Amino acid sequence: MLQMGSAITLCEFQREERRLATLEATGILDSEPEPAFDAITRLAAQYFRADTVLLGFADESRIWIKSYWGEAVRELPRIDSTFEMVLAEDGPVVVPDVSRCAETGRRALPLRRLCPASFASVPVRSREGEILGVLSVFACQPRRAMALDELRMLESLAEMVSAQLELRRIKRNCQCASVHALKPAKCAEAGWPTSDDLLRALEQRQFVLYYQPEVELVTHRIVGVEALIRWEHPERGLVCPADFIPFAEESGLILPLGDWGLAEACNQIQSWCSEDPGHSSLRVCVNLSARQFAREGLTDHVEALLQRAGVASRQLGLEMTESSLMPSNHIAVEVLGDLHRLGVSLLMDDFGTGYSSLNYLHSFPFDVLKIDRSFVSRMTQGEQPLQIVRTIIELARALGMDVVAEGIETREQYALLRKLGCRYGQGFLFSPPLPAQRMTECLRLPGRVLPGPEGAEALCN
Ligand code: C2E
Ligand code: MG
Ligand code: MG
């Protein structure tokens, strides 16, 4: 039953039905309080010096608070709430001085327990434009009217919430399976490889690292390199990580394999730097798996490897996905803090594919966000994937992080990313992963500048 204080029209009723159906599709109301949104309420609180920030979604009668800053609130009656005001306005509501509300004809506020003297509320909309919830900042003091760019900031934060909701909806529809979900490849026959196969391959040094350049999009200069493991199998040829990493994880052999990879990458950095000391500005990134991450003494191990190879910590980057942090969430903050203090770069890989990406950003000291290639590949196909990429870039900017777009394959994707202000990227458009020797040749290019994607610059103007 709607409890909106007055008789409603058929049109309002239909709007309400649509709203509730969309909310249901996101599953947000049934979820636990949403720490994924804490980065946003925290940012809003800092930016507006607010005493309380609430992010909530409204069902028929209540506002369910999914993240708060300041006052701990779980739910509020919807009647006479700021949500109703935003709904009535069909847009933001800014009240610099609540005591003057009566004069301006507004109804008294319901938030007596917060006793705000001023507040601003903006809608959180669905992709179709329906108002699903509200992001509100409250202050105990009356404040001057909000400047336009301040209001714009609040609206951007609400847009980030909308993008995150949209992600939830897509994922619930299973339309957004990560391309990198490392499931054993279909072509790999059942039972292969066994742990014996993997162990033998390790002993016989059949694993190699390929390197894919990471470029600054405007200049095409190589600023970093991602190390990607391959198995040079004597009969099967070059085997991709998706075909053996899951088995290595399962069997625990990922630990010696990961150790080998880290050591190999450190030696490679050293070798590139000894050829050209200018390469000390290059960052070589290695992917870490869940088991490696959960392993005790990881930071000490990394430090020892760096020392042994004579490499500075800032030359190494460690890439982690949300799922590799998840099983050991409680220790992740500590380990990432230690790695950060050691001075290695921390990159969040495949960003956007997990449910709680925002939460991870909020709690962990990541330097770089890597936008998953599933978003990059779809961004030219419609407004909504484009909006997700735009939001990720804005979010990273707000948090002071660098962004690397993964899997850039076309000139159109390149041009769009540049327009959105994305600074770095990697993908087949620039180069596939290369054997060490060929990567060395790329690094010898004058200024480490790769040839630009033909005609792409024209698309950027
Ligand atoms: P990732 O870290 O997200 O690596 C990016 C993947 O995207 C790589 O696949 C790369 O070859 C591919 N890629 C790069 N540019 C493009 C492009 O333009 N188009 C397309 N379609 N693909 C592109 P790869 O090498 O097969 O690696 C897959 C995943 O395996 C990696 O995803 C990473 O999660 C994991 N992996 C690779 N090496 C290691 C390793 O040494 N240790 C661990 N634990 N995992 C690794
Ligand atoms: Mg990676
Ligand atoms: Mg990735």
C-alpha cells in the first residue's frame, strides 16, 4: 500500500509500480546494508563538511538506508521525507535553512532525530530516469545556498550510485559475466592438467612470461608493462592462463608458480634497467592470485625478491581482483597496507565486475583502477555501458587514482576513452602480450612511444 499522505493519481500509481519493479530487479532492498556505497557517502561528507549523509532507497512506505555517514540510521518513514520532496520536485532539493522552511511553503521535516539546520538531497535514478532513492547531506548549521558546482558534485555522486545499481541489475541478469572469470577452458579436456603435469612443467621450466605494454593514451608512450604467464607445452603449444591457473589454484601449486613469476618479473625489470637506466620509470605489473595474497609473509617475500634483483619497489605493481581479496578480507587491509608502505603500486584489476568494487576502493590503498575489458568492449554499443565507464573514471579521479582501460581493440573505443579523460590503456590496438625479447624491442623505440593507432587521432578531435 502506498502511504504518500494524499490520494494519488493513476499516473503516479503507474510510476510507483515501475519504480518498485526496477528496484526489485536490482535486488538492492533485500541486500544487507551496503558498504559498497560507503566511499560515496564518505566523499559527500568530506566535500560538504556534512554532519550526516544518508543514501537510501524507497519502497512503498519506508526509506531503506544502504549507507550512512555520521548518524547510524537503518530506515526512515517515507512520509514527508526528503525523498518525497525530491520526487515531487523531480529533481534536487536544497534547503539552506530549515527554520525558514515554513516561509518557503515546505512541509516540516521528518528527520527530527537528526535535527538538521540545512540539507541538500538529490535523486538516485534508474537508467530509465525513475527516482529510486535519494542521496542527502545534512548539516547542523544553516549554510549559504549551494553553488552550482557543489550541486553538480552531489549529483555526480548520485550518478555513481546509479551506475553501481545498474551494474547490480546487469549482473543479476547474468549478462555481464566477467570475460576473465578464470574457469577451466572448454577446450581443455577433463582432468588436464593434473598437479603432476603442472609440477613437471615447473621443473622443466615450461612457463614463460609475456608482456603487454600499458600506454599513455595521448602520447602512446609505454608507461608500464603487464606480465602475463603462458605455458609453453611441448605438445599442446602455447597454453593460456585460463587453462591452467584455476588448476594451479586448486592444487596449491599457484604458490611456487607465483613465486617464479614474481622473481622472473623482478629479474626482467633489472635487465631492462641495466640496458637503459631510463627504464627505471617503467612499472612492471604482476597478477596475484587469491592464495598468493592470503599467504603469510607476502610483503617480506616481495621485499626480498626486489632486493635480490636490485629493483626499486616503485618499479613493481601488483594486480589483484576483488575475488582474490575476498576470501581473506579481514587481513586484506593489513597486507595491502604493508605492500603500500613497501612502495609497490597496487592495481585493482577487472574493476567493475565484482559486486562490492566501491567498498574495496574505500577500504584499500589502491593506486590504480583497471577498467574491465567487458565494459570497454561494450562502451561503443550504447549509452549505459558508456555511462559505467564514465562513472568509473570520475570515481577514480575523485579518489585520486589513475585509471587504465583494459582490452582496447578499436579506434572508436580509443577515441571515446580519450574523450572521457581516461589517461592510460592497454589492448590489442596497441600491442598484444609479447615475449620478453619482442617487448625489449618495443622499449627501444624512441621515447618508448608505440606507433599510434592509425586514424585514431582524427576521431578524437
Ligand atoms: P588480466 O590480468 O585481466 O589480463 C588481461 C587479459 O586480457 C590477458 O589475457 C590479455 O592477454 C588480455 N587482453 C589484453 N588486451 C586485450 C584485447 O585488446 N582484447 C582481448 N580480447 N584481450 C586482451 P591472458 O593473458 O589470457 O590472461 C588472462 C588472465 O589470467 C589475466 O587477466 C589474469 O587474471 C590471469 N593471469 C595471467 N598471468 C597470471 C599470473 O602470472 N598469475 C596469476 N595469478 N594470474 C595470471
Ligand atoms: Mg591483470
Ligand atoms: Mg584485467
